[in-house]
Amino acid sequence: MIASSEFTGGRVTLEPHRTAVVSGGASGIGARAALELQQHGWRVAVLDLSAAATADLSLRVDVCDARRVLEAVGQIESQFGPIDGVVAAAGYYEEKPFEGISTSDWRKMLAVHVGGVFNLLRAVLPLMRTRNYGRFVAISSERAIGGGSHDAHYASAKAAALGLIRCAAAEVAGTPIRINAVAPGPTDTPLLPPDSWERQDNFLRTLPIRRIANTGEIAMAVRSMLEDDLFLHGEVLSINSGTVI
């Protein structure tokens, strides 16, 4: 919970027991972000289809279900108090050639990656407006910026979510609320198959940094966006080993 709108040394002055909501926090980047926040004094509530091992409160929630997301946010505020930060990390990934993408594939990808962010924003933004404070970070993808083969539905959904984030940010720009996104490149998570071409040596040699990111690096960036007064708003922080510069 924030004590005031004052900032000290580039870090937001928050009262103890800050509360964060992490969607998709049962695995991958979301789980690592939840752990990072817990290790730095945050109380973390996770929304996921699966139970989260790292959470002060784990709620089984489909982010595509607007009513359920709204109920979950109400439960979290009732149990923990005001929500200071939100990480929208729920998602999934699949590779398909353009001609192989069915209508149901397309709709599901949009429902999770755009609808999920929209539902979470719609649930927490009024609360943040009332308090005149809040931080919201969406996990996007380098594909939203640079595209990619066999990723049309995924890249399109992630790009649409960035449009949503920027529009929401524009609407609250005159307040202390900050809305941003992180766009990871290939990252060592369960979503990246063990036999993915992005794990192969011939690909890694093309990267300026010569390796893919790990979830801890993404999580540190997310925490910084939640805690620090970085003067970032409506921004997309690319953490992609130099694949998109």
C-alpha cells in the first residue's frame, strides 16, 4: 500500500506488505516474477489455471473470464488490502504456419493475450484511479515488435496487447499510475520447447549476446518497473538478447 505520491531516490515510497497480482504466475516468467517480488517484500496473489507454488494466495482463474477475474481481484483486495502492482503474464505459445492457423486457434490466442490483459486492466484500473496510484506491467514478446515465421496468431495477439497497453497508459498519463510492458525475446521457459530452433547453437551464434534470456532477468526488469520511479509510461522494454534492436 502506498503511503503517498512522494518518491525517494528514484524508488517509490511504499508501506510494508505491498500487494501484487500476477496472472500466469504458476509457471515460466510469471512464476519467476512472483518469486522475485516475494523475495523483495511483496505479498503476491497469483491468478492461473494451475495452482502456484510461489504465492501468498493462489486462485484458479481463467483470465479469459472477465467475471472471474473481477471476482478474484475483489477477493485479493478484501484479503490483502489495496493492490499496488499487477503483472499480466498469463499466456501460451504455439508455432503454426499461417495456413495452418484455424479460426479457433486465432480466437483462443486473442482471447488469452489480448482479452486476458483487457480483463485484468478493467478489474484493477478503477481501483488504481480511486487510490491515485498503481503499477501495471504486461508481458509481451519480441514477436509483437519484429514478427516471426510460424507465429502470425501469437505475434498479432501480443502486438494488439501492446496497443491496448499504450491506449490505457495515455488515458491515465496525468496521474501517478504507470502502465508499461516488457517484451522478452526467446527465454528459457517451459513454453519454449526443448527442441526449439531458438535453443540451437546455430541460432544462438546469431545473437549479439550469444544466449537466450533466463526468467530471472525478465523478473528483475518487471520488479524495477513496479518499484522504481523510472519515468516510463506506455513504454515497451525489450529484453531479447539483441534479436530486435
